[in-house]
Amino acid sequence: MDQRPRIFDAQARAVRQVRARRIGGDAFLAEAAREGIADRLAAVTRQFSARLDVAFDSDEVLRAPEQGADLAVSILDLHAINDLPGALVQIRRALKPDGLFLGALFGGASLQELRDSLATAEIQTSGGISPRVFPFADVRDMGGLLQRAGFALPVADVERTTILYKDFSSLIADLRVHGETNILAERRKTPLSRAALAAAKAHYAAHHADERGRFRATFEIIYLTGWSPHESQQKPLAPGSARTRLADALGTVEHSAGEKTPPKP
């Protein structure tokens, strides 16, 4: 039996993505993520001949040969995976030794204004909160997840941007263009009530709008970099093996434990 936690509804995500392709429109966040990946790839001074565009099926299985690629790229997909550690392991296994993984996913600060407004509105109108905006990964955890998945030289960095929308509906329209509306497995299947929607808009306007009344929306993209291990890669020094004292490197005087720095005259 599959013991993975079911946070996201894979079928709902597929439906949202089909609708997004039908709508078309400016998927500017996806384009920004592609540019961010390209910038990071440009800093790598080597050539890649076998690229894998990471795509998991509805069972979250990566259909790719083991050690078949020397470059794997994932753009705005991993934030909606139920088993993110397992997904990273599959990506690492698909890479040849010394292969590179570059990924982009939405991070924890994304849509914080929308999350706040919807939660406040439902508390006001129904006395409780239903899952409306799904949880995003925290950049502070991602480097550890890469390392846990077996990647060498893991790096996680983040870029954050704030978009201004003329109204609430424009924000929701952009989320549909990106295929990023609610796909939580435990989501409420009925639409937001008129009263809750009005309360959400009012809260948004009061707490998350600029002086011209435009709605602020934060989007955070986490970029992941990791290498499939290889003996040629730089290794971290073992604890205690440093040959240069920290005090010498900093140009300061070293004092033994318990010895206090003498007071200034």
C-alpha cells in the first residue's frame, strides 16, 4: 500500500494544466523561472549532451532511464508533488555521475496575501478555515532535502517578486493561466460563497493594496542546484582538519576558553 501523504490531487492538477493551455495568456512566472534556470546554467563551464525535462506521471513516477541524463531540469512542478524527497531521489538516480540538476519551484512566501485574505474571510463568514492555498516549501529546508536525496554540492536560493493587480479577479485569472488554482486533496469542492468572496476582497483591499488600490501579490521562486556524486567533485574538509587557525584568517588574537579579553585602557 502506498504510504505517501496525499496533499495534492494529481487529477485536479492535470485538469488545471489542460485549462491553462487552452486559455493561453502570459505565463510570466514560468518564463521568469526558465530565465532563472538559464542564468544558473550559463554559469556552469561545461557542455551537456543528454538533457532530461523532469515530468512525473500521476503516480509521481519519473519515467526516465537510470543514469541516462547529464542534465535534469524541472520548472514550476515540484511544489505540487506529494513526496518531494522521493521525487528528488528519482531525479538524482536519472542523472549520470557528475550530472547536474536545476529546478525551480514556488516557495513559502508565495501568495501570502491571498492566503491571509481567504482565511480571514472564511473565519468572518463561516467561523472556520478550509484549505484554499496549498503550502509551499521553505528555502531553508530545500538544501537539506537535496543532500538527503543524495545530491552533492547542494544549493538552494530564492528570488521574490511582488506583482500589482488592478483587482482580485485579475489575480485569480493569472493563477488560472499558470494552472495554479487550488488542487489540494482536502479542498472544499464548492465555490467560495458570495459573502466570503466579498469579505476576502475587502480584506485584501484594506491590508494588501498600495496607495492606488492595486492588489499586491508575492511570488517566491526557489532555485535548486545539485550534482550527482562523482569522485572528481570537491569534497568538504573533515571536522578538525583545517590547517589555518580562524583567528589568523580574521587577523584577531585568539584567547583560550575561560580567558577574558583585557579591558581597554
